[in-house]
Amino acid sequence: MPTRSSLYLILLTSFTALTAAKNVTHITECPSLTPRCKPTNVNDLRADDIKVIGALGDSITTGFGIMGFDLSIPQLAAMENAKNEYRGLSYGIGGDKNAFTIPNYIEHYQPNITGFSKGAHPVQTCNPDNCNRTLSLLGNGGDGLNAALTGATSMHLGYELDYLIESMQNIQGIDFENDWKMINIQIGSNDMCGACNTSYVNEVTPEKYGGYIEAAIDRIHASVPNVIVNLISTFNVSQVFPLTEAYPNHCVNRNIDLCPCASVPGGLEIMSQLNNAYNEKLVQIYKKYQKSKFHNFTVVYQPIKFNIPAFPIDFFSTLDCFHPSLKGHEWVSKVIWNQLFLPQSYKPKSIDFDGNQTIYCPVDSDRINVH
């Protein structure tokens, strides 16, 4: 009987009219696409049509803690560099050379893509009192159009958009009005983790969460021409803690304090319920924009219902056993890239970790699937 991963690849490769489609271990193994004129409709976008990429999100998108720290040397000596944001390695917006990221996959087809973040710098934490100040620090160290802020929740997306839109309008070498753009949005872990805080609980309801996401997308539509919003579902972070607790040798610095709700009786169940409710809101938002037929704007949705209890422990950073490691980011980049070319109804309902996950090579007939 075929595994879920093998069925996923079968579905992916079945949606091309050319036999040249294939799956590879590195994007450089993919054939180039045949050059063509710039499309005028968002329904006709190929990978090589994306000239600008940006991102909104939280510490996952900033790349916080990706490299972890060396478990073979004293912990305190290794901690300082481990607390960096490795923005150039972030799955959805990183552009470090040879990194497994969505911008680098696009760059294989569109060498002039811009907006990706590069390198690393010390963490810049956002909380309700200092997000605007933290935002002012972006743009000084290879951040590009990575507007994500460590510690951000959905209520902070407005701050992030302040940076993203202004930076995109001023970025050199693009035609802001006519070049095609992609903005990845993935946020919600901190909303869930704050759900047990009595002074904060009213800001993380599914209704508030959905409202903040929808307001951000409406603002993008009003301010950014020729754009596809890639809306990525939330992770069920409640599943992380039972898994990491079972691996003390890897998780010597396991930091449950990063997620206050995880240490409250009944907190994991609250977070799990919110995860489901948040993703239902995201689906509703996606469907709303599907009904609106704009020629230069659309929203696509990537459901990433990860089977976290079965994940290998090194998916998580040794820094805190909460954030994804480099291995985790690389795998997530492949999963989301592959989904970009699948019709919504064929995207997997549950996703197991696959250490041999390949990368799909789109062909001339493939389009970024917007339905």
C-alpha cells in the first residue's frame, strides 16, 4: 500500500501535461522554463513570474534559533550566537546561498527576484509595548522584505505591514506597479501561547485572529498591485511539548516558558482548540477572496496539518526545543513549495515528516494554483 508521502508525489506529478515534470533533491536539478511574455492575470502566474517576495509572521519566519547550539560544549558558552535570527535560512523568505527556501526555489527560475532576507543578527523581540520600536530596527542587517517580528501575534500585523509596504515601494530595481509579487503570511503560535493570560485572552479569540489577518490582507490589496498572498496555516504548537519532553538529551535547554499556556492545567487543550479554530478562519478568508475575481490580486492557502507527535526530535532547535531547526525549515520549504502547484482539493489533509522529501520541478504548463 502506498504511503501518504508517495500518494502526495503521485498527485503532484499528475497535474502537469508534460512528462518532463520531476521531483529532485535540489532545485538546481530542475530544468529551466521557456521564457514568455509577462502575464497580465494572477491566474496565469508561473514561478518565473515572481519578481518580489515578502513575508509577515513571528519568530518562525524570522528564523529564530535555527542553528541551535553545539551540545558538546558548555551550554552558556554556546548560547549567545544561538539566540540569533537566521533570517537568510527562514523557509519562506530566506535568501542565503544554497539554502533550501522558497525564494531560492523561485530564483532558480527568476534570477532577478528580490526582497528575500539574508544573514543573521541578534534577536529583536516584539511585545505589546515595543513592537513599533522593534520594527524601526529592521532593514539594517539584510532583513529585506522579511517584516516578521519575533514575539509577534496577529494583532501586530499592522506594524509589520508599515515596514513591508514602505520598503517594497522603495526597493531598488523593480517596477512596483507592474512586477508580480508574493507575500507569505504565517502567524498564530504566539496567539495560542498567550491564550491562558487573563489580560491578553480577549485579543487571541478566533474572531480577533481572523479579523487581524483579514485586515492585513485587505491592506495589502489596497496598497500593493500585482500580488499573490500565500496564506499558510498555523502549526498545532500544543503537540510540541509532549514530544520534546521525551528527549532530555536533545532538549537540555527545553524552554516551556516561551509558551505560557503550555504550563497551565488544560492549556494544551485550549491551544489545540484555537489551532483548529484559527485554521477554520484562514479557510474562510481564503474562500472569501476566491469569490472576488481580481485580475491582479488573489489569496492562496496552504494547509500544513503536520503530524507533530511523529516528528524526529531534531526537527526542533536545540536552543529551546520549540522553534524549528535548520532541518525543520528546509523540510517545511519543500512541503509548501510543492503545494503551490496543487489544486486546493488535492492538498494533503495530514503531513508526516519525510527525511527524503523531494522538490517538485514545475514545467511550462504549470501555474501557481490559485483555486
